[in-house]
Amino acid sequence: MTTSTVASAIRTRVDAGSGALIGYLPVGFPSLGASVDAAVALVENGVDVLEMGLPYSDPVMDGPVIQAATQRALADGFRLRDGFTAVKAITEQVSAPVLIMTYWNPVVQYGVDRFADDLAAAGGAGLITPDLIPDEAAPWLSASERVGLDRVFLAAPSSTDARLHQAVEASRGFVYAVSTMGITGARSDVDAAARTLVARLRDAGATSTCVGIGISTAAQVREVLEYADGAIVGSALVKALAEGGIEAVGALAAELSSGTRIPA
């Protein structure tokens, strides 16, 4: 079986005594080139795994900050193939694995096997698919297995035990534990339900679980890493990029990464 670069990156940080920081940014915002530079800045400032979102016209899971960024990218002419261009440009500059976050319809429209081939050729690590459930994912499971890409499925506090087992069995890289019900966006408190959900996923056999939605500070990163293998930050980074450019998003990444250094 193909070794998961994402799982390896996360395991390295866990074995070091903390956990991984995963950073999300949309491709094409504020421009294609700037989104590449911003992603590189994240890695240079302590982000262990990159999650690059493909702008989509119906982003049902995204909060207002990410929606505004992706809608701007679409208005500026983003095309799906730009995602592969960005991944290639990023992986040529940094060694951190790069996952694409995408809703399923664009993959179907592009062609599942063609998408897998082009992502692998660009050096991508795999996909996070928020609106695809494992029992409807046979084409993607087959294509990802063929080219050695990771596949990250989501688990929510409302998921049944059966659904959690499905997510664990189908995922490779990690299982994405949604910290709270609703859309993305920074919150003052990460939902306590995340801790219970991670425990349930471990009971279901998960060896790598990362928590996302609502994480925006180093203290929250540290809190999440007390019980999970990774913390995923999105809206806070996108907001920093929108308001202060690459310098600001790099500075926030450095601050957030301090949360991966758990005090003795």
C-alpha cells in the first residue's frame, strides 16, 4: 500500500510530542500567484500540511470569510485547472504535503480519473471531500488507490457509529473531525463535542484524527492537540491574508504554530 505523506507528516509531529498544524487557503485568492506565495509562507512559518481549497459556486460548508475569498477568485476567472497549477508551484518550493479541499461536483465534471491523474502529476497528496460520503465514493476510492492519493472524509458530532466506522475505513491520511455543527469560521471556543468525537473515532479504529472548524488561536491549537493528532485552521488565515497580505498570513501561521509546542 502507498505510504501516506500526510499521515507521515502528522505522525512526525505527534512523535515529537505535540501534533500537526494544518493550514487552509483558497487557490486563486487574492490572485493565483499570491495564493501560491501565501501557501509557501504558511509552511515557512510552521504549518505542517497544506489544505488548498478549490473555489466553487455553491460552497455549502464555507463561512462568510472563505466564501468571500472564493467568490472573488471565481469572479477573477479561476478555473479548476488552476488548482493543479498552484499545487505544482507549491510542491516545487516546499516539502509539506498539499491536499486539495473540493466539493464533489467539480471532480465529477472534470472526470474522476482525470482529476486523480492530474493531481498526482502536480505532486498533490490527495483530497478532502466535505460533501462526499464513503458509501457513495466508489469511483474516488478506486482512482485514489490507483495513483496513491490520500482521501480525507469528514466526521461530525451527529454521525452514527456506523458512519464513523465508514469514515475511518475509507480515509487515508487522517479523518477530519468537524468540531461543531455548522459552517466554517473562527469561534471564541472550540466546541467541546470535538473531544468526544475524536474519542469515538479512536474507538472506531482511527489512527490519525485532525480537528477543524472554529480554531483561530495558538491556545485553541494547543487545546485541540491535547486529544487530537492535528489542528486545522482556515478562516483565520484567510482573513489575515485578505486584510494584511502574505506578511500577515505568515505572521499568524507562526503564532499558531507556537501552539504545537505543548509545554512540559
